[in-house]
Amino acid sequence: MTKKERALLAVEALKKEYPEAICSLDAGNDFELLVATRLSAQCTDARVNLITPALFAKYKTLDDYANAKVEDVEELVHSCGFYRQKARDIIGMAQQIIERFDRKVPDNIEDLTSLPGVGRKTANLICGDVYGKPAVVADTHLIRITNLLGLVATKDPMKVELELKKILPPQESNDFCHRCVLHGRAVCVARRPDCQNCCMADFCKSAVNKL
């Protein structure tokens, strides 16, 4: 079985298991999703979703963020870790989107990653969820699961992204990433994957070796 064939099986199996491929982060617009994704670095999505309601209630527009005092933002995001840098990045993102991108969140990897604190993971999420472009969000769940499946053989996020783009159907790639997150939390849990109850056990290299 080729990697592309195994990838297609994984896409279909996860599609049946998780029909709704939804992002785990709560956000009301494209900039809020950008903010929430920045906050999620080294922090759980569940924790971010507890933090953002107060943040989004206080800052409603790009100008609100661009003119915010860093210490006020720090106070609101304090519990998500690395809060000082994240607060500066959030304000900086708003300022640069106003100054350089005509108040619109960029729609491509190059421009997005030029913003403060935005890496390829965040940029891919925005391209996929906001603009509907083919994207591979190489988070920890995706990296772990695709290694176990035998689709990739690297833990490097950039390499995982590029390898998966070669074998995933472009129109399915973004939803596949969201479904891997859901599966990684429910079944293929780090350190104790439940292979007996996995919808991909029949073709997963790791499960086949265990069962």
C-alpha cells in the first residue's frame, strides 16, 4: 500500500468517525481566530476558550487591539502561559494588519508569517479555516497520528506539512487536520492510544504491529 493510498483510507475513516470537522478554538471572526491560535501555543485549546471571551468582549475591533495597553492584555491572557510575549504579539499583529494589509487578515502563508508571533501552523489554520484554501496544520496530534499511520517519518512540523501536502487530497487536507485533533483527544491519545477502538487500526502501521 502506498502512502497516498493509506492517506485516502485515513481521510475516509476519519470523515465517517467525525462528520463535523470543526476547529476547537472559539472565535467570531478572522482576527479573533488569529488571536486564539496565537494564544494556543504551549497551551490547550480548552484553556484558550476560557480566556478569550473576556478578551474578545473588551477588544472588539482591530483599532481596539492596536491601541491596547500591553499590561491590560497581559492581565487577560495571563493564565495561558508565555503571556507577556503573546500580549505583545497580539497588539503587534493588529497594528501591522492595519498598517500593511489594509485592515484585512492576510490570505497567504508568506504574509501571515510576517506578522508577530505567527508561524506556519497558525498561518495554515487561517488559510484553511478563513479562506478555504488547502492547508496542513501540523500540530502535535497531526504529527503523532500521521507518524503512527506511516504517512510520515519525521517529527519536524515543516517536513510533516510538506510531506502531507504531497499525499492528501487538497480539498480534504484542512478537515483531515481538524479530525486528527479530535481523534487524538478521543482515541489515539499520546502514550496510551486505544488501537482496539480505532477506526484506522486495519491500515495503521503502528496498530498492525501491536494487534
